[in-house]
Amino acid sequence: MGATVCYPEDETAYLDAPAIASSGDIDRLEPADPCRDGNLPQHLEAMRRVVSEVGAEVPVTGALTCPFTTASFLVGAENLVRMTIKDPEAVHRLCRIALESAIRYAEAIIDTGCTPSLTDPMSSTTIVGPRQFREFSFPYLKQLIDVIHRRGKSVTLHICGKTDKIWEAMADAGADCISIDNDASLVSAKTAVGQRLRLMGNVKPSEIMLQGTPADVRRAVFDCVGQAWDSPKGYIVASGCSLPTETPFANIRAMMDAVAEIGWPVTPDALAKRHEAYPDVR
């Protein structure tokens, strides 16, 4: 959409410069065409290949950034936060353009056979307050989720950092599953919204998955399952946020092995084993 994105050889891509410098340039923005613009066609081709290889065995998801976060990429995060106070209508204009891009990309992701997986770090209450989330992010997030639901797909939503004050709003937006960052408590999430949606998370991606040993990973998995296995709508073991690119494969295998060891359905006997193997786990 006009932003400058840096693609390091061995790291995650990042925004180098936003698409526009001020709200006066919004009118020259156009929604992205996922079949033509930037690297979106390559992402879609990657999704098609993965679905072709393993789609009959496991669900395959395609990452999709939500409108409020995309708006921050268009004008810059600091500018966007400032505009929520000084020029709220401009923020809504940005979010409407970002929503149209997101809907187009969501439709294209679904057409590949993937399920869109939503990520919205800018909506974290570490960055904006719950009132700002409700006003500027929620309406567009809900419209996006409604589109995905109409295509017969469920929605997992990840918002980084602190989110406890917007868990109910995330459920109101229609999320079927919310991914909990390691800043938050699985027990608190279970109590607050476990009756409404599935929980996912929240093994620490850097401290445990990157820097820890396989034993640390197994201990953390048992801990998370111990906290959330009985959540009414279910629980999925996962890292609290994206894994660093240098995360050891041995630690990823350790996570999968720990889940297999616990088994399904989870039973008190299976969980009791964690106290024998890892007495310091709650």
C-alpha cells in the first residue's frame, strides 16, 4: 500500500517507513490487491503449497494483520496514537481502508484452503486504552471476523502484551479463540472468558522457547496445561507470541512431545505426573 518494508535474510520482515506522513495524504491510499501488490502473491503461493503438502493432515493458517495495526503501518504508530486524540475521523478513514485490504486478503487466504489467523499488536492495552480499542479497533475487527465467519471459518485472534481489560471485547468481536501473551494469566482468562471461547498460549517465547532447555519447555507446557486444561471451551498449547527465528528445533519438539505425553483427554492422573517430574510446577 506504499509503505517501505525491510526483508532481512534470516529475520522477520519489519516496517522501515510508513506509507504516508500525515492525515493529509490518506486520500491517495488504495486498498491492497492480494493477487498483485507487494509480497502478498508470494505469501498466497506459500499457503497453497503448504495446503497441498499437509492440508489433509493438519489445519493450515495464514497470518492476517487486523485493520487498526495496518493503520499504524500506513501512518506510523506514534502518529496513529496521536491522531486518536487530535484527529479521530482520520483514524477511522485509515481503518476503513485497512479493513478493505484485510477483507480482500482474508478472502484470498480462504481461497487457498487456509484459515486466516488474526494478529493485532497495536490493539494491545500496553499501547492504547480499552476505550480507544472499543472506538477505533473493535468495529473494524468485528466486521473482518464476520466476513471470515460467513466463509465458514473460525477465528483465532492474537493481541500482544496486556489484554485482560479487553478480553470481553475480543469475545464480543466474535473471536472463537484468543491467543494469550505471556504477560497475561491463563487462569484469569479462563475465569473471565473461558465460557465464551477457546484459549491458546502462553509459553514464554524468548525466556523459555529461545533461551531455555528442552526440560524448561516441558516444564512450562505442563504448567500451562495445569492452568487451562479445564477451560470450558477448550485450550491449545502454544507460545505466548511469535517465536524468535533462532528458536532451537529441539525446544519446538519438546513442546510437541510434552503435549503428547499429557495426552487427550487430559486427566487428573496425567497432570499428577507433572508434579513427579517437575515438583516446582504449580
